[in-house]
Amino acid sequence: MLFWATFLLVSLCDYLSKDWIRRNFALGESRNILGSYLRFSHWSNSGASFGILQGAAPYLALVSVGCVILAILIYPKLRKGGPLGVTSLGLIAGGALGNLLDRVRFGSVTDFISLSFFAPVFNVADCAIVVGAVLMAVFFLLTPEGRFEE
């Protein structure tokens, strides 16, 4: 259940935050949120997370579909490993679905989070994917062999 809750929550938060940005910011518009440290900047990204692989949206959409399907297939085997594994998988799958929905609807992904110390503009889905990948790495480092259901 934790996988599905995380997956749906990330997808929903990503969808709603991007929708809010598109409704309230013109493309290219920026506003300070926490001084100059955090800004919301409405950008359109035809590449991958953090602006890499620009123009590869169709291929990235296929990768996103594959990630979501793979996560759903892996989930039953990962359940036995505990909440860290299923949460990390839900974060990755939810983020992949969030960006996939944008690519299908708009041909690009809406990015809006801008930090003064980090050049790329990103979104909730990108955050979820990165945090999920880090947690998944920790999970695999800490999980002894044989904790997966056969």
C-alpha cells in the first residue's frame, strides 16, 4: 500500500504544482519565494531532469513508460524488503509518471523550482526521482541478499 500511496501522492503533487505554475506564471517569468535563495521560474524543458538531453522528449517519454511499468512489476518482489524499498520505488515511479504526463500533453516538461546555488530549474517529479534513487541505493546497500520475494 505504501508504494501506491507514494506513487499517487508524488504524481498528484507534481501535476498540481505544474498546473499552478502554468496558470499563474508566464513562460520565462520568475518570482522570489525565499529571498534570492528560492525562486519559482516557469520554464519548459524538452530534455531530462535538470535540463540534460534537450530535444529528446519522445525518447524520454518511452523511458518514463518503461520506468513506471518496471516499478509496478518490481513492487511485489520488493515488498518483503520493507518500507524503504517500496517508498523509494514509489518516488521514482511517481516522478516518472509526473514528467511523462507533461511530455504527452505538452511535448515538454514544466520546470519551476530554481535555487540560487544550483543552476538547473527543476520540478517536484525531478526531486522525487532523485530522492527515490538515493533511497533505493541506500536500500540496496543495507538490504542483505534474500529479502526479496521469489
